[in-house]
Amino acid sequence: MFVLKDQTGACFNVNSPLAPADELWSTSRHKAVKLRMEGSGPASETPMTAHQLFLHTVETYGDHPALASKKEGQWVTLTWRQYYEQCRAAAKSFLKLGLERYHGVGILGFNSPEWFISDIGCIFAGGLATGIYTTNSAEACQYVAANSEANILVVENQKQLDKILQVKDHLPHLKAIVQYKGELQQKAPFLYTWAEFMKLGEEVPDEQLNAVIDSLRANECCTLIFTSGTTGNPKACMLSHDNLTWTVHTAASMVNLKYAEEVMVSYLPLSHAAAQLVDMWLGISCAMTTYFAEPDALKGSLVNTLKEVRPTCFVGVPRVWEKMQEKMKAVGAKASPMRSTVAGWAKSIGLENQVPWGFMLANNLVFKKVRESLGLDRCKLCFTGAAPITKDTLEYFMSLNIPLLELYGMSESSCPHTISTDTHYHLTSCGKKMPGSKTKLENPDEDGSGEICMWGRHVFMGYLDMPDLTAEALDQDGWLHSGDLGRHDQNDFLYITGRIKELIITAGGENIPPVPIEDSVKAEVPIISNAMLIGDKLKFLSMLLTLKCVVDDNGEPTDELSPEALIFCQHHNVTATKVSEIVANKEPAIYNAIQEGMERANARATSNAQKIQKWTILERDFSVNGGELGPTMKLRRPIVVKMYQEKINELYAVATETQQTVQH
């Protein structure tokens, strides 16, 4: 028996028993599940609770820096021991406030030490940690808080507090609200500052908390990840302790992370499975040091944090990499002819992976400087996931000797299922399955592409209080059906070929995956920011387009064309500087250039049904705030169709002289 002690001297059994369970899934917050364990190999490892994982790291690396955040311009650090102690203090305060077993603690705010401490403190106290997207409306916050039966809500600031106060009377389980940044602008018996909250539990005896911690079981639920709700109401994915602890341990061994050596930057929404698993749980598993970015990270400040912190591994959603690519291309367009020639030669070396002396020269002349300018000079692993990424972006970074390693998974698989590594990497592939897990492709077509189904200890418990939807996701044998289409190559690398729910089925009955066609158009026409294919149950395909523009400090797309868009205009002798000028005037040179790009993309279509017949440019780009993109910048197709139904109707009305039609 393996026993650990915490700073109170309490002993915790690492090999604690599992709760009784007879099924692989559950939709009840109280019920445990059978783990998908095997007799040998990675799937046979001893299950651990979140507390056991954390305590093991504290015992081994207690004085190593764990979390770093900016306070008045200076980095303030917590060691692993201090971090653990603060999680215990938060857990005691939650107990003092009346957190009941298996009830939620909702967290609404930007990434911070307080976010982590609230989440883990909640789990230690026997609650269900529940992230809420900062972009949620008051009604959407109410939905998540009500579904998790949240006893306590932790909010960042007044803006987020106001949302909760609007719906507080509709949350019967809510007992308290804690605000972790800034002073409270109003007083109420249920409102607490972070400092007040952390002191609340000082009188709660260690024995009381230790008893709760000791009762935690690896096969019970500890956290809820709400899906972003692109196809209906969000669903609460129940993740067990084992889902989290087994997955991060397996993923870490796959990518060869070094214990107490890795540094990362936390900036992606922690309500999302990918950010939570990597930033919080992988951090705990490997004793990483996590630096928190500024709240405006995705509006431009991220690169400053990266240059300051110089992380050793970094995860970016495709839109983050695309934005970096756009900025570097804009800088490159202004370079002198000599510098452009050297950069072009170096990029060809990077893409072709040519002779060592050539690579070393290119590395010294170009690659090192590019990586330094991005703050990625120490970065050994650069990952991308959560949404499709274009081959053009992958090749661009590969040409700069920054291979982007694609991950594939979903909230229901605790984030990753397949992982690309620096030794197992194929361009446009999502890598190989995690050891101890299985993949099967159901109903494959003649090309070998079928629905990706997953099996392993990373597969979730079920959707909270949604038995019908759980039965749709998990079949009778316990396989998770992803809804994604994929194929394997001869070396078992997985390639995503589409999504069943995104497939466009034309009036003629042809099944068309939209992403490859959208990527093809964006690659042909660099001024295009977003392209969305339309044509479900319709006679032909059309496309909604947006142009690249400047994004303001609130993340809103402006009317100003981006630097790359301006360069595109200059190349076509167009003086416009605003999106509205191009759209209002149907700027002939730009519209013709887009049409020519469409024709080039259509020339590669596998059938006439897959050719784009019409397109239109929208007045503003898609955004998270606008509702067209989800929190990880994934296109919310059903919502875009509703928002722009009138424009779509125009595309399918009788053609007029003013409509852009691609000629065949």
C-alpha cells in the first residue's frame, strides 16, 4: 500500500478503493462507473483521484514554482506547496459556505490562480467543478449554474457578477457568490471578496476536510465540462477523477515532458476541456510552471507574454496560429528584396528538411530570429487542436521550423484521443491514439473513411441528467461515437475527413464535407478571413465570405482592413482601406480576384456538385462576441445560417446581373 502525507501530517492512501459500479456510464451526479481497465499495459495503471495526483507532485516538487501571475506589473509566484495549501483553504471555505456533495461550484472569469484554486478546492471539498464561458449571456450562465446545481459561483469582476445578479433568483441551490478581482461595489450577505472567502474556512478542522478528501473515489465525477452548444443546449460532460489523472499521465508520457522543467502560458478558455486538461491537470501531473496571460491575450497581448515567459510547450487553437501567420506575412511583405530572398530560401530548407549544413545556416539566419520574435525560442512542442487547421498554415510554420503538432479529441474523451509528437508526425494528420486506448472506424466508405469511435479510460462518464443523449454518444458496448469522420494511413496515423453533422447533403443527394472546400478557397484568396459553405438540401453550393480586418480591444471586428488585406488590395491596385468600401462598391478588382480564386478551387473539385456556384461577402467578420464563432474559434454553422438567412436566400433567388456567379 502506497501512502502519502500532506502538510497536516494526514495520511492518504494512494491505492484507495473504487466505488461500487456495474456500468461503464452514468447520467447521475451521485453514481460511479466501471473503469475501462485492462490486465496489462497503460490501461492497467492504478487509478488515482485528483487529490492523490496533486499530493504526489507536492511531495516530490513542493518548492518548485507552480503558478505565476502579474500583480502591478510584477510576476508573483506560488510554489507547489503553497498552491496545494491554498486549494485546501478554498476547500474549507466551500465547506463553510455549505457546499454539498456532488453540487457545483461555477467559475466565471479569465484564467488566473484563483480560477485554478477554486476548481481544485471545489473537487477537494467533494463538489463538481464547473467552468462557465466568459462570453456567456446571463441566461446561458443561469443554464449552466442550474444544471450543475451550483451552491457557489466564483466570478472575476463586476461585469461577470452583474450577469449572475440578473438571474440569481432563478438559482434555488445558490448560497454564495465570490468575486476574485477588484472590490465589491455592493454589499450583501451572500457576496464575498476573494480575501474574505479564503478566510472563511479557517475554523474548519483539518480532520473534516481530510475525511471528505479520503472519501473521494477515482471512478466518481469530479468536474463538469459543458459543451459550447453549437447544435442545441449545452451538455454537461461528466469527467471522473480517473478520466483526468489517467489521461494526463498517458499524454505526458507520449510527448516526453520533463518533470519540473516545463513552462507554459495559460490563456485559452478554462471552461473548455483542452485548456483545463493541459493548463491545470497536465501542469499538476508534470509539475510544470504555469504563467497566466493578460485577459486581452487573444486581442494582441499574448505575444508579449510569450516573449517574457518563453514557454517550453504551447497550445494554440488554429485561429491563434493563423493570426501569427498573417502578422508575419505582413511584416515579410515590407522586408527588403535581399531579406525576402534569404527568408524564402530558409523557408524552403525548413519545408524540405534539406542537408544539415543548409539547415544550420537557415536556422542561424532566419529560424532563431522568427522564434524569438514569437517568444517560442525555447518551445520544444507547439500543439494545435479544438478546430480544423489549414494545410497552408501547417506548411507555413513547418517552413519556419515550427512544426505544429495536431491533437484530436473532444470534451467527451477528456480532450485528447490522438496526439502528434516530434517523433510521430505527418503533415495534416492528428497523430496516433494514446497508448491503452482504441479506435474503430464505423461504416467506412470506399476510401476507408468512417465515423471515429473511441475506447479507453479517457472516455467520459456520460452527460449529466441526459440519458437519451448519453445513449446516442455511447453505444451498448461503451464505445464513444464522435460524429467525426476519419481514416487511417498504413502507419496508423489518423486523418480527420469531415464531421457527420457538418456534411452538406445537396438536393441531388451528394454528401460534401465543407472544411476542405473552405480551406481551398482561403488558401487561394489571402484577403478572405472566414469562408462558410452553404448548400444543405439545396440545388447547388454557395459560400459566405468575410474579409480580414483589424480587431479592436474588445475582440470586435472593425471596418478597417488588416495589414495583410491591405497588401492584397495594393497588389490589385485598390486603394480601399475599409471592408465597407469593398462591399458597398463591389470593388471590381477584388471581386474578380476572389472569383478567379473560386475558379482555381473549383478546378480541383472531385465533381460538379462540389463546385461553388455563388458567393457573397458579408459586411463584418465572424467573432466570438458576434456569436458566429465558439470560445475556441470554431465556426458555429447552425447559428451562422440563422443569422444570415436573408443573405443565403438572396444567393438562391433567381440570378441577377449584380450577383457574383462562378462560370464553368
